[in-house]
Amino acid sequence: MNQQVANTPLEVKPAQAVKIPVFVSSLGIGALSIGLVLGLWMVIRAFVGTDLPSPQATAVVFWELVKDPFRYSGPNDQGIGRLLLSSLGRVSSGWLLGAIVAIPLGMLMGSVPFMQRLFNPIVQVLRPVSPLAWYPIALVALKSTPNALVFVIFITSLWSTVINTAFGVASVPKDYKNVARVFNFTPDRYIRQVLIPFALPHILTGLRLSFGVAWMVIVAAEMLSGASGIGFFVWDSYNALSYEKVISAILVIGITGLLLDKIFEWAQKKVTYVV
């Protein structure tokens, strides 16, 4: 007896894409980035010669620096962690002073057209000036190297925060303003419940940009001033022909800047709901 086989087409399920965990994907991309940097490093070293230290020699020196970062054997012999904290202290002080001035000024410029016309030319003239150009003036006026460095960071921190704050305040929708008028908001209540919540992401963007620029400037300012800090460590290591230490310090500066930027990124994400 012949069995009749139905001519039914086979059901083929489409292949499902394999989902790679975000952590594994980020780890792989990070490893690829490091490999790319090391490859470029070796290529550049092949062209410039052995004056540029190898990654292996730099790794040894880097470990020596970070294994005891807070040691103190005198003013001229400190661990890299102490020097880093010294630089971070100056940056934080100048940045906070800049924020105290820049946020109210930006809110004033963004909410009052006359103030925008009055202060905008000043901001646009002073903003392109190199922060290091202010150092001699600050040194003459303040008579103190540490205070002059804080002033340089202060002047560096102003412009991005002022501009972003003014933009955020000026961008408040008319509907928000009309609702505030309907409910007879007092100026204080309008600032607290409308102006600041709406402008907060822009303010944080300005603060984030300001801190990033300030972190770059402090290294150059400390090299110029000869004050203790991570910038002075770079210059001192260069004068001692210890290029492994120079590159190690660059890595420490870059990693610190990345971590600080991630903190600001996290803070920005926390307030995106108000946009």
C-alpha cells in the first residue's frame, strides 16, 4: 500500500540575531580602541626613533606611579595622586566660582533682552582670549601663584556656562510663560518652577563644557607657573628626559577627564525629563 505524502512546504524559521550583551560589546570596542592606539604608537616610534618610549617601558613606569599614588617624601617628591588632587582642587575652586557668576548672568541675559544686548558684546570679545593670557594679569593683581591659577580657571569657566544658560532660558516656550501668567506666578515661583527646570539641561551642558576646558587649561597653567600639580609633573618629567613619566601623566589626565565627563553625563540624563 502506497502512502501519499502531502506536498506541504516545510516551515523554515528565520534565524534569530544573536544579542550581544552591552557590557561585552563595550569591552570589545574598548579593547579594539586600545589596540589601535598601541599600533599607532609603535608606527610613530618606528619613524621618530627610540627617543619615544615603548608601550612596555611606559607600562612599567605607569605602574610604579599608580601603585603608591599618595606617598609624600617632601614638596618635590610626591605621589601622582597627590599632584592630581592638587590640580583638581584648583579646577574645582575656579569652576565653582565661575558657575556662581555665570549661571545668574546667563539667566539675566536669557530673560531680559536689554541685558542680552548689554553683556553679549563683552562675552563675545573676551571669550576667544586664551585663558593663559590672563595669568600675568592675575599674578600682578593677586600676588599669589595659587590664586592666579584659580582665577585663570574662573575666567575659563565663564563663557560656556553663560552662553548655554542664556540659550536655555531664552528657549522657554511661550506656552510655559502664558501658564505662569494665568496662575499669577510670582517672579520667585516662576524661576523655581519654570525657568530653572526647563533650562537645567542647558545649564549642565555649559557646566560640563566649562569643566572640560578648565581641566585642559590647568595642565598648561601649572606648566607655565611652576606650581605643584599634574601639569608641573609633566613639565618636570620632560626636563628630566623621563618621557615614560610624561606619557603616564597624559594617561592619568585623560582617564581622570573621562571619569569626570561621565559624572556630568549621568547628571544630564537625570534631568532630561524636564525637557
